[in-house]
Amino acid sequence: MTQTPHISVKDLNVQIGDNHLLKNININIPDKCITSIIGPSGCGKTTLLKSLNRLLDDIPDVQISGSVLVDGEDIYGPKTEVTHIRKKMGLLAQRPFPLPMSIYDNIAYGPRIHGIRGKTELNRLVEHYLKAVGLWEEVKHRLHGPASALSIGQQQRLCLARGLAVEPEIILGDESTSALDPISTKTIEDLLIKLKENYTIVLVTHILRQARRVSDYIIFVYMGQIIEFGPTEEVLLNPKEELTKDYVKGFIS
Amino acid sequence: MRRRKIEEFIFKGLMIASTVVVGLSLFLIIGTVVVKGLPYLNWDMLTKTPDGGYYFGRSGGVLNAIIGSVYIAGGATVLGMIISLPVSIYLNIYLKKENRFARLAKLSFDVLFGIPSIVYGAFAFSLMVYLGVRASLLGGVIAVTLLVIPIMVRTLDEVIIQVPKELKEAVLSLGTTRWEMAKIYFRQIRAGLLTAVLLAFGRGVGDVAAVMFTAGFSDNIPTSLNEPAATLPLAIFFQLSSPIPEVQGRAYASALILSIFILIIVTLSTLLTNKRRKNS
């Protein structure tokens, strides 16, 4: 790996009750690249993703050990402010969940809670981020209409814009296109590829073709362990591990 | 094959029978109230206080009780909401699900929910004796507030649980504090909030045992918190126990007024609940 790591996971173990979901995870996620986490259902992909911005905190009986360093700062450190960590990372969930307010307020919400109050500045940010996700032309006439009136694909782009508006450095995507039609999926994928110039992106996906289309690096997770990590072509076309080979060929699903 | 058909037939029959029993009872109750009350229902009933006392008086109306009920149920609903909303936000948003305190608190509210209202009345009464408050509007409001808090907390619980956890994650991922997230929840559950309010209000208006000792009774419309206040259910009770047939008839007219009142509230809350379902 010649890339500088943006996120470093060291000896991460996650247990929920008696269930050992992640075992000794060590990985350096490269800066300004798209890294996809692949693996069969229930292997711990989403858990790994959520451990990166401490969304596991609220799960009952969860035990987390090890560390996740973002820019050298341990997000599980005792002094770390969790809101600060989460501001650095935007999350794009499986299905869009717009806030129960207008399109404009959905984007302005993040900047507002982080202290931006000026109307002109907010207007500028809303326009900027709606343009960044290619939604501006579609919604500029109904910015104050409810976000729930948008189509699912539009909502997902709105959620992406909402996340970008808090100026994160990292985007986490949890099967972000699984509820979308092929055209919306393509729009989101193209956006992510464009966004990696400025952001470090980590995606969870169960679609191998998608992983191949968008990602620079691939992490293959199986039964809570990282089996293989490397550049996309290498992992998918020339896997070193038997398990990866089986998964890529479709023997494990 | 034949056995399955018979089984189907029997159980379907039982279900239809139960439905008919419920429907018929409702029809009979409403029918009785309408038949007995309608002849005595007139404009005076709604707009005047009792003339010649609630027990013997044959003219005037139950305006004192209508106003008293609205004051008590309204005051209790407002106070109850002020207390219940922070409680359910704290239990559901700040504390984790498996938190012992949260579980204990929820169990307690379930128990409180099942306690008969006379117990609330008795408790509030002893509280009033301790504080030196006489049977009054204030006492009634306190007793009914205690009564509606568990109803509100439980209703709010139901509503908050329906908020998808992904919305919670999405909001947290923007770097919000718990309080900022609570505000988002607040917006998301607006319709449910109204349902809770209406349910509590309906319960407060209709309850008699909680206000029997605590609010007292009066033929006048209360003008301060320290004065005793009449309530509709108590007015019905007293009028019904009068030996004079006209006054008994007036009890049914009062019951009719109360029923219409409750009907409006229930219809409103059903409409709102349906609207909420549609929106989510």
C-alpha cells in the first residue's frame, strides 16, 4: 500500500452478547480512495462499517476493544467527543431517511447545528451541495417542499448532500444503492467516483460487480475476520486466499 | 377435508357472534343514553348552571360541570404532557434499551397504567390533606394529572418506537447531540403526540373516581384554582341518585353530552392516527 492511511483499525474486536462479530481487525484504509467491504451476509461487513463512526455504541450488550484511528486520533479514546467523530464521517444508509422537514432544511440542518446561522451562507451551502449531487436542477423550484415527496433515488442523493453539508472527510456507505433502481444506482456510483477526489470513501456492498465498478481497494470479510485486503483487480481477479476465491466465484454467498 | 371445513365454520361463527355482541352492546348503551337523555337535552343544559341545586333542580343546565371537566382534563393534559414528554424522551433516546433503570421505569409505568383511578384519587387526596389543599379545581387537576401521565408515557413510547432506527443513525451521523436528535424525533412524532394528548384528555374528561374526593362539587363555575369544581361524570352520578324522575332524565342528557364529547375526541385521534400511518 503506497497510499497514506486515513483510517487505521488496530486489533478491533466487537462482541455483542456472546456473539463475536469482529475478530482482531487490523486494517489501514487508504486516503482519497474508495474501499469496498465485501463478504457474505452476516459476516460483519456492516458492523465493521458502523464501528468506524461509533454507531455501535447504542446496541445492547456491545463490547468493543482495540482502536480506530482517524487522522491519528483514537475514536474510542476516553476523551474523544463522539459528535466530533461523527461530523467527520457522513453515512449513507441502505435506504434514504430524509429528515421530517423541507428539502432546504434537510441540507441546512447539519451546518446549522454546527454553528452556521447566516442566511446567505446557508443559501449558498444548500445550492452548492444540491449541485454537488446533481439534484439542484430537479428541486430548485420546490426547496421548501417536504423532502418526503421526492423519489427514492432523489431522496438518497438528498441524504448524500445532507451528509456532505457537514463537511466530513470520510463517507461511509452501507449498501447505499440496494433500495434503488439501476439508473439511480448508476447516478450514486458516478457521484461517489467523483467524490473520491476529496473524500475517503468506505462502502459495504454485496454486489461484486458494484465493488468492481467503483472501488480501488477491496476488503473481504468472512466470519468476522479480514481474509484479504488489496487493490480491487487483485482481490477479485487474482485472489491469494482460497476463501476469497470461493466467494468471488460464487461458492460462498 | 370435512373436519377442516367444520372447524372453519365453527370458528368463523364464533368470531361473528363476538363481533355482534360487542356491536350490540355499544348500540344498546348509546341507544339508552339517547332515548332517555334526548327529551331532556336542550340549549339550557349546555349554557346554564343548575337552577335550584343539582340534586333537586329541574331547570338550568350542567355548564358548571362541562366547564369544570374541561378545566380539569385540560389542565391535567397540559401538566401531564410537560412531565411525560421529557420522561419518554429520556427513557427512549438517552438511555439504552437494556438499561436497568429504563426497564424498571417502563415496568412501573405499565403498573401505574393498570391501577384503578380511585387509587389515584385516594393518593391525591392524602397528598392534598398533607399539603392543606381542600377539594378544589387544583386538587382535581393534580389527581387527573397523575392518572394521565402513565397513559401519555405509554402512548409516546409506542410512537417513538415506530421511528426507524436508521433515521436515528442518519441523524447521529451528522454529529448531533442527543438533544438535537430528540428535537428531530419531536418533529417526526408530531401526529402521535396529538394522539397522546387526545387520549389523555378523553380519559381525564370521563374519569369520575379520581375527581370524586379531590375536586369536590359545586353548582358554580370555578373562578379560581382553590374553588371546588363540578365534573360531568360526577354530575351524572349525583343527578342519577336523585329521587326525582326529571333530574334522572337530566342525568341521561348529561351522559349524552359527555358521550358526544368523547366521540368527537376519539374520532379526532383516529383521524390523526390514520394520517400518521399514511405519512410514514
